[in-house]
Amino acid sequence: MSLVHCPQCGGILPATHDGFCPTCKKFLGQPAGEIVHTEESPASPQAGSTSPGATEAEAFRQWHADLRRITPLAPVTPILIAINVLVFVAMAVAGVNPFNPSIDTLIAWGANFSPVTFSGEWWRLLTSAFLHIGIGHLAFNMFCLIGVGLLTERMVGGPGFLLLYLICAIAGSLASAAWSPGVVAVGASGAVFGVFGAFFAACSRASDTIPKLALDASRVNMGKLLVINLVFGLVVPNIDVAAHVGGLVCGFGCGFLLGHPISTEAVRGRTTRNLLLAVLSVPVIGLGILVAHSHATNSHDPASELARIGTDEEKVLKVYNDAIQRVEKGTLDDAGFIAILDKDVLAPWSEIRQRFNKVKGATGMNPQRMQQIADYLAVREEGFDLLRKAIATNDEKAGAQSREKMLRADQMVEAINKTPRDR
């Protein structure tokens, strides 16, 4: 049998092939000479174009058939959706309000809160992407994920899709923490927007091997959905736009690296591309953490400063409680306790009160809540002072007064947590 050449590039075709030219990687149209096709991959219209009279539906069928051929299964998307749903159900079973969970509850479950995240709890950059504020929030994100996730997963493969999803979730959290350090952020939207970005990038890498009608229609449809989400985030309060943008940009970069022509030969390089993305993501995420941390700590926003004050307050209380436990166990004497109280409790507490007074009257903060915090800081400090006096002078009355102040301070914390944070 005479040699058969590709009608696109002129390369020599093997006797049997999978429907793609091994040289130019394009779909094969019907050539003038003889071309032998395998049963698995019959002749099809040239990729990037559609045969005369073909409809958009036919183009989509061709594209999806080709995707199923190179990626028969797409299990990662439904697994991610299941994890998000299971976390939500677990929170509801544990007693969390499924329609309006409290801020403190979200933080306890792993929300991204820069003062806490950048204090060493880095895992919040990822866990926050699996938490949602109410069933509506969850449903909307999962609807978008299944709409764009299954298609994107088949274009880049399951392992690559999982990798880009997790990286985009972290990128979205970092962007959120850098832009709004005083905000408690949760939701899969950063990762979902990353999948949108990856879809557009993967399409650009595979454009020559996707029927043009299907490619154009998908870009338009996904573009509309993306724009609606972006506009929705700009006009609706409490939407984390920074996480959306951060995830979108990161996703486009990941998708461009992982994307490839829709051909069997190109699929063989997925493992290498996945490893390359994993390696490159480490320094990029590290740099992102440094930038976000620097921006968060240097922010002069009242809400951000109040958040940092709250974190420092928790650290001081931890030192105090640890010292109390050591006294009760007999491993710390009165002199040692007073030394810790003076240096590591009373001194930093006084600084906390001074910092708080500078932001107490800031615009946009709830005056009632700010006054509650001011009263709490004062009462807690009085309790510390009375305890020091009780130990130093063996004054039982001062000791009883200190216990009353501490109990009252604990009750005040509960009231503060029930008060809205802003107007």
C-alpha cells in the first residue's frame, strides 16, 4: 500500500491511527487518498472546524465524544462536591445554624481569618474553601462547580484537575486575606473561579482540536456565567471579590500549564505537566503567603487592627491560663506567677487597650459592640490587678473580687459575640 500523507501538514500517516495526525496533532478530514481508521476513532470533521451543514449540537457531540475517549472518567468533580456537602451536613449535625452560622463557629471549623491564619494556622487557607455560610451559598457554588468542573476535568485529567482546584483554593484565600485582613472568609468560590480560569486556558491550548462551533458556544456560555458571578460579587454585600479574582488568575495559569490538544498522544504528557505544576506551585504559594502576610500586618484598616487586637488578646489569655495551671500543679510559685503576670499579661494587656482606644470610634464599626469591647478590656484588667494584689499581700477579699471580675469578663465575651460587627 502506498504511503498516505496528512491532508493538513503533509506528514506520513501510519497504517492505523487514532484519528489524529501524529505530526500536527489535528483531527483528520476526509483526504483525497486512502486513510485507514481504527474502529475506536472513525474519521471525523477537521478539529477547529465543522463539516458543511453540521449543527452546534453535532459539534458538541463530537467534542464530548473526543473528551470521553481521552478521559473516560471524571470522578474528581463529584467527589469535591460530595466533600463540600458532607462538611456542611456535619456542621449542621453538630448544631451549627445551616442558614446563618456565627462568625465564631466558622472560625472554629477552619475559616480563613488572617490574624489567626498568619499566626501559624496555615491550613485555614485550604479548609476555608470547604465551608459555606448557609445552604444557599453552598448550592450556588456547587451548581457552578458541576457546570464547569466536569468539562475542565476531562480536558486536563483528574489528577491535574484536583491539583489546580486545591492550588486555586489557596490562591483565593491568600488574595482574600491580603485584601481584607479583618474579614472571616469561607466558601469554594475562589477554587470555582479557578476552574473557570483553567477552562478558558485549556480551551486556548486545545483550540485546534475542538470543533469551532462547540468551542465558540462554550466560550460564550461560560463567559456569561463568569461575568454574572463577577458582577454579582460587586453589587451584593459580603461577597469576597478578592478571592474570586485571585482564584481566576491562578486558575488561568494552571490551566495554561496543564492544557493540551485533545489527542491520545498529548494525554501521555499529563503526568509530567502535573508534576511541573506541583513543583512550581510551592515557591509561588510561598511568595503569596509572604505578600499577603505583609499586606495584612501593615494594614491600617480599623477592622483589621481590631482583628489583630483580638488575636493578641487570645495569646495573653493563653499565657495567663497556662500560668494558673502551673500554680495549681505546684510547678510555679507565687513570685514566679507575679513575674509572669507583670511582664507577659498586664504589660501587653495595657498595650492592647491603648491600641483599641485608637480605633474605638472608627467609622463603620458598630458603636455598641466597640463599647462592649472597651468595657470588657477594662474589667479583665481589673481582674488581673486584683489577683496580683491578692497574691502579693495575701488579701483574700481581693482574691474573691478578682474571681468576680473574671467571671463577669467571660459573660461579657458572650454578649460581644452576639453583637453585629459593623453597622
